[in-house]
Amino acid sequence: MGRDIHRLAGDSLHIRTCRRSARSVLANASLLAASLVVGLIVLEIVLGQTHYRDLTLPRSDYPPGYFVADLELGADLGIDRPPATFRMRGPSFEVFTDHWGCFDQGGPLGDDYMLAVGDSSTWGYVRPADRWTEQLETLSGERILNCGVSGTGPRYQRIKAQRTIARAGTAPKVILVLYDTWNDFNDDAVFPGYGVVDGYRGHTLKALDLRTGVLTRHTPEEFLRRYRRFLARQESFDLARFLTGHLTIAAMIDHVLSGQPRRRAAPAEHPVLEQRYDFFLWNVDTARYPWVAEAFERHLDNLRALQEMADEQGAVLVLITDGIPQEGLHGRLRAFLGSEIPYHLDLAEPMAQAAQGRRIRHHHDPHWNALGNRLAAGIIHRYLIEAGLL
């Protein structure tokens, strides 16, 4: 009997001890969870004050109606578009177009203006006042009409320049072309490659087979259906999209997990370009896919056509690059520019020297920031003076 009482007492003590331990573990776990939540909140607030907040923004978000469908170009900037916000992974700013269909203030040109064409680096991923064209305009005292269009190559840009000159009624004395030594080859290969629905520009490319060079595009009906599906997804609630669009931490995690290495080569098992910039044609093994070498020669023909167009207009073509690698097709480009383009300026080395270690590109976007644009304008200005063009 006594042993039973002692055993019951012991069991009761053990139960009370277990309960206290459980409560202690629960309390510690609750404290840890609360600490983690507070820590994450503090971290979110701190990161939200840094450039990492830009990761919650879209890579590029043009306002509706900014583009119009074009039979020859696929898509072009609309005419006289009112100011509207353009969002990117950097400071947002207002975009608009003038009566020539250019992202420009539209002031009088005069007889000695310069025309700038190119892709997004000319169109400008900074406030208009900070772009290299406006900075160059201030330095030189010359009117510079900026008619850059994002996501375009030399073939597109020649047509855009010809149309702009025709609309202006007078030829420029200098045509400045900021050439992208990575994107522009792809842009020419899939030209025109764009369609427009409800004022939004989209890609019409379905596939470009590197083995044969066969290019297929979405039909207008397919393109419209793709756009409608995309719009439906954007209008429906998606938890992941909500979190990455509102929480810096979530956006950083998504950036790390979904980040794709740029300038990669074509996959050997499926050498088909299904998105405009899935991989860069510069990196393709031309011995294995000789069609790419043929396409590159046509790309050089488009650069020749730019030079010929400038000559016909009585203008001087200045082709500007921002670094040209030594190997592969880039080596062929170097030889071409040296022999066939009289005025070529490469910005890479002088930009690096002028920057003195300062950041010249956005943190989460490859385009020049305000400083990069300002330095580029200064180098271009000096080149134009030394070349006797100013």
C-alpha cells in the first residue's frame, strides 16, 4: 500500500515536471517565433530603405497606349503621347512622345541638329533631363533629337531614322547610333518581332531554329490569345506575385532563385530561340550552326545600310559602342567597324577611367544611371570636338 502511494506521488510529480517542461518549451518556441517575426519586420523596414526595394518593381513597365502597331516595324512609339509613369527596377519617371513619334520634348530643330537613334540605352532608363542626349545637348549647344526605341536593332533604327528625317523635313548634320554589342544582333535576327494590343507591345516570335534559320511567328490570333491570357493572369490574385511586389525580402529571394545567367550560349539539346533574349546569338558555335554566321553577315549589312543612309542624307554617322569583347563574332565586328565605319567611338575604357570606381549603372538594371549618362555625354562631346564635328 505504501509503495503504491509513493509510486502515485512519483507519477504525479513526473507529470507536473513534464507539464512545466512542455510549458517552458512552448514559451521558448513562442518567444523565438516572436523574435523571428520582429526581426523580419525590422529587416524588411531596413531593406525597404535601400536599393533592394527596387526588386519589388517590374523590369520595365510602359504605360498603356505608349506603343502603336506598325506594318513595317511591328511596333513604334505613338505620336504626341501625354506624360505617364514608366516603372523599372530603379527610379520611376515620366515618359511621353512628341509629334515626330520620339521620346523627346519636341522643340524646334533648326538646320544643324543631331539625330540620336538606338535601343533602350538611347531611349533612356533615367529621367529625360538625365539622359546622355540631353546632357550632350547642354554641353554642345546643339539640338539633339532623341528617337531611340527600346528593344531594337540597326534594321529597325535605320527605318526609324529615315521616317523621322522625312517628318522633320530636314536632314541632321550628325546621326548618333548607340549600338548594343549584345542585344542588337538578336533584335535584327527576329525583326520585326513585335505586335501591339491595347497599346501594349508584345513579342510575336514563336521560334527561331538555329539549325535551319527557320523563323516562325505567332499569328495575330495566337498573339491576341497570349495577350489575353497574360492580362487575365495579371488581373487575378497571385500570392507569390503579391509578396514579391510588396515585400523586399520576398523579392530578394525570388531574384536569387529565378535569376538567369545572361550572355549564355544556346542549349545544345534544343538550339531554338523561343524568347528574344533567351540566349545571345553572339555566343552560338557558328561551326556547329553555320546559319548564325550567315545571319551575322546580314546584321553587318544592316549596319552598312545605316552608314549608306547617313551618306545619302549628307549626314555623318557616329556609331557608339560600350565595350566589344575580343572573341568570336565580336572580333569580326571589331574588324568591320575598323574598316567600314569611319566614325566609331567605344566608351568602355574612357567610361571606366572617368567613373573612378563609382557606380555608373542601376543596382538591379544594366542600363546607365544618371552618372553613367553624364559621363557618356562628356566623352561623346569630347570625341565630336576632336573629330571636327562640333
